Amino acid sequence: MNLSPEMEKRFTNEIRFVFKNMRNTNVAAQKWYFFSAIHGMAQRILNLEYEPELVFVFQVFQLVYNMVNGRLAAVSGGQEAGIMIPENLFTNVENELDRMASLIEQKKETYPVLQRLIHLAYSTTGNGYYLYLKGMLKV
């Protein structure tokens, strides 16, 4: 990702702040509250420094947030009670955030993390959870 050193630092600091706070709570809604800060920060940086890879990062993080948030809302509202959140989903998301910050700092492509995050979020959809239960989708 081609960001100025200042914007790169802001973004990686935000990711690490989110990572730390997600790790420090066991409440799914709180974890996801913190997660939402990442695509917000990406958008703020985009308004200052346009960067194509950051657009991709923003879009993926926003999609992942919306997918998982939809499942959290359905579970907490008692809708679709049979479709749950896969075990270790949040731990795996947290691990990917740590990896994301490191890749950015190392000037490496973030695509592997983005692909993994979409994979994890897909496990919270009806079909994704079905594949998870069948053992085809590993979380």
C-alpha cells in the first residue's frame, strides 16, 4: 500500500488499537463495535490520500462488518436461531488484524488478510454456516 508514512502509521495504530480492544473483551457486540473503527479510519485516510489498495481494504472491511453484524443482530433478536456464530470466529478475525498491521508496515500486499476476512465473514451467512457445519469451510 502506498501511503505516506504519517497515514500508514495512523492506519496501523488504529488497527492495533482495535486488535487490543477486541482481545480485551468477551462480548461479541463490543468486539464488533471496535472492529467497525477500521473501515471508518480507512475512509478518513482516503479523503486525505487516495490509494487504490486502501479503497479495496475499506470495501472489504465494510462488507465483513456488515455480514457479521447482520448475523449478530439476528442471533441477539432470536431470528434464525439455528445459524450461530462459528466458534473462534472473533479470535481468527483478531489474528488477521494483527497480521494486517504487520503486512502494511512491511510494505506487503494485504490481499491474503482481506481474503481470509471475507472467508470468515462468509461463515456467518446461512450457506457459509452450513458449509462450516459440514466441515467444508474451516474457521
